[in-house]
Amino acid sequence: MKQDVLDALSGRFPGKIPSKETLNHPGIINLLSGLDVYEQTPAAFDITWQRLGIDIHVPLMKENTTRPRVPGGTWVEDDRIYSDYGVFPTSMPLILPGSTFALSEEQIFSYDPGRDDFNLADAIRDYRIYNQAFRTHFSDLAVMYELYYTTLFMWPVVTFEWIPFMLAAASDPQRFDECLWQPWTRISRKHFEVLAACDEEVVFCHDDLAMGKGPVFSPTFLEKYILSRYAWIMEPVFKAGKKLIFVSDGNIDVLLERLLEFPISGIMYENPATPFERVLSTWGKAGRGFIGGISTTILTNGTPEEVRQHTCQVIERGREYPGFIISSCGGLPGTIPMENMLAYIHTRSEMGCYADI
């Protein structure tokens, strides 16, 4: 229920352990809904979310998704090998392509961030309509997971891709900041003004500050150009009394204490990249929310018994703190063996994250 999420993000122990899941597993959706998820996508998700007691999830789809070309298998398309991944997305390339373009540094520095600007009033109107559709359907059942992706660090990633961006930012960080991050800072604050004007009590923002081994730039670099601007960017949401959840992939171990300095209600982190015990000793001990704990790798590659043990360990440690919200941050794709999905769901339910199974 939404109230369980609000309690967890407020430092209060909830009535039950809340959950956030990105549900893409066709087998479990078909089993619990009694429907073919590719033929009746919206209805199948609606039923399954409720039966699994998922408290944070995406808005309800309006149309059916596409059935994979080779269910459970692989195929060649556009000179790439694809595999069946799940419902959203249906397919995933087995070999990820390289950069689709390679911009020079001068091309990057000449980019006009003004093209990313928008009309604030129109955006608020459109988001309120979008937001209201979720609230009308789910009421107090769930919290909407719709995150603002480019808080600041991700702007050049989505605009230029990783390698061209990092080369330019490292070669002339001051010029990069003046030409790009400073104007993007102002645009991102406008996005937070949109979030502040919506009706949802909980909102999400995202910046991938790290990769698997740690931050992609030094903490000093991130502090100067990124973290020092977060408070001003996020201020509209804080002033509106919203509960903000910050989402980041990679190992953000060295940034956990710094992120606590912002009035953020919770984090959603990638595990096991960011050590679970470090999250507990920082965000858990502080009474803040933390979403995660479950390794999608173990769900995919482990045995049912290993899944059961892993889930038990995470819940036993996590529920010592009020802000624990269980999640497999890598999602629940169709590549997880059905017996492992069932082991995960049954174990969750037995240990306080109840489901109608």
C-alpha cells in the first residue's frame, strides 16, 4: 500500500515491508493473472501487481506489448543477435552495439543546451494529467514510479554518449561546465518545479554517478560540478514537501554519506555493486529509505535454494531498519528461471512482504 511506502520514507516502521519491482517476467504474470500478457497486457499487469503486493511500480500500460520473435530463444535482426528478455523490453541485444556516433570535442562544446529547454506551464499541465490517471486508477494501492532521468550528470550521457562526453569533460572541465552543465542545471531545476507541482507525494530522480567499480569521475570532480548543485536543483521538490528518492546505478559506496546531507527521503541503488551492509550502516541507521537488496544476478543464475537463502538474508537484515523497501534493482526479467521467481516470491511473502499466491 502507498501508506507503507510513506511510512518507510518517514522513518516509521510500516505495517508490512514495502516493495518496488520492475516486473517484466511473462511467466509469473501469466500464472498469477490467468491471462496472456502479450494479448491482454494492461489487465495482466494490473492483476499481477496487486496479487504480488508491489507498492511502487510504473503507470498502467494502455496497449498490448509485442510478443518476442522467438519466445525463450534468440534471433538475428539488423545484423545483431537478440534474445527474449521479457515484456518491456521484449528483446535485448546479446552483443551491445558500440557508439552510434562519435562527436569531436568542438562539436560537443558547440552544443546548445537551450534546445533541451521547455515551457514550464505546459509541462506542469501535461504531467498533472499523466499523474492523475495513475491516482485515479490505483488510489492508495501504489506509488507511481516515474523518474526524472537527467538530474545533472546524465545530461551529457544521453546527449553525447559516455565516451565522447567523458573525454570532453576530462580534457577541459571548466569549459564543459560553462558551456553545458551550468545551463543544464537551470533546465533541471525547471523539471523539479514540474515534479513539485504534481499530486504524487513521492517523486524520483536519477543520475548514474558510478559504474560497477565506483564513481566515473573523482569525488572531488563530482562535488565541484555536480553534487554542489543538487540542493538548488532539487529545492522546489523539498519546498513542496515531496518525498524525493534518488536513483543511481553502479557502486556509490563513497557517496553514501554525502548524499545523506541532502533532505532526500530515500535512495534506490544497484546491488550488489553498492554493498548492502554499507547502505544499512548509513541510510538505514539514519532512518532514511533505501530501496534494493536483492541481486538480479542471483535470481537469474542461482539455484532456488540460493535464491531463498539470499532473500532471507536480505529481509532479515533490512527489516531491522524502518526505511527498508525490498527490490531487485536489476528488475525481474523473463530470463529469471520460473522456479527461481517462485522461490523469491514465496520467500518474500513468508517473511513479511505479503503476496496473494
